[in-house]
Amino acid sequence: MFKTAVGDVVLIPVKFTQKDGAMVRKFEFTLTAKKTNWDDYRDARDGDAMLDVIRDYLKENVTDWSGQRYVLLENNEPAAFSAEAFDYLLKQPGLMGIVFKAYTTECGGKEKN
């Protein structure tokens, strides 16, 4: 069995904008996630809808967030991380793709000159 020389936890910066009426609002927060092999996960779910595979993959690997001010409670306070709050985030238009791209970008190696 093999393993990598780096740990299996990564901090993932997520940044996006979203229209709020005529105003464009900027959101930034950090996810804490486990690094797992996407190809193995995808192959194990062969035949499932790709959006379901991506959503489940993120839900299984993201364990926390900090600085999050997009998902709010009824009193307008930021929601603490929970499976339900994260699922709510992923169901917002376009955000699952943004989160997945940020996750795969941060988990992969980067060329350094």
C-alpha cells in the first residue's frame, strides 16, 4: 500500500460573487476537508449521475468551514457548519461547481518555478 508525503487534510479557500438585486456581493470562506482520491470514488459510483457523485463526494470529505457568511440562520447569523448547512450551500445555483473546483484545485499538486 502507498501513501503520499503530505497530510490528508487541506484548507480550501472558496471565493465567489452573487447578484443581490442590482448589487453584486462577494463571499469568501475556508472549508476544511479530507483529501481523497477522486478517481477511485468516481469509479466506485459508476453509473450514478455525475452531479450526485460530486455532491456526495464533497459531503463525505468537507468537515468544517470558517469565515462563512453566506448560509444564514433565521436571525441572520452565519450558520455553523453541519451536514445540513453544507448541503444547503451545495444546492444553491452554481455553488457546487465552485466548491468542487476549489477542492480539486487545492488538493492537487501545483507546479512551482
